[in-house]
Amino acid sequence: MPRTAQPQDESPEDPAWLRKKLGALEKALRIIDVSACDEIINELQKRQWSPAIQKALEDIYQNILLFEFEEAIQIIGGVMDEFKSQYYKAK
């Protein structure tokens, strides 16, 4: 899916927005809301990400396509843990 240009008021990689979307994706996976998962994935794919985040997102997408929801949730948890550790390193 081609990426679209970023709105001018948003940075290409917004950690707070990504955490929010990953949290929503995790919730949708836990209740098996495929429609919500698809919508969130489409939103995530519209943005540019660092190679590490992009790889994690691709792994999440792949697991969702294979109906490996628990595996996708584990990857989301790993990304969220990484955000937490970066937050505490910055302090």
C-alpha cells in the first residue's frame, strides 16, 4: 500500500500517536474486532516509521494475516515496553 504525504502539522514519527494506535490495535485483537484492526492498520501504514518500528509493524501485520492474534499482541507489548524504556532513559 503506498504511503501518503504527512499532514504538515504532524511529524513523520509521533511516539504518542503510535502508542495510542498500538493500544487500540491490541484491544481490537483481544476482542477479535477484525474491522477495527483493519482500520488501525490502514492508519499506521499511512505514516513513515523508523526501520525498527517498520519491522515491528510488518511482523504485527503478518501475524494478524495469519490469525496469530496472540503473537501480534506479544509484539505490540514489546514495542510498548521499548517506548517505556526509552522514556525512562530520557529522564
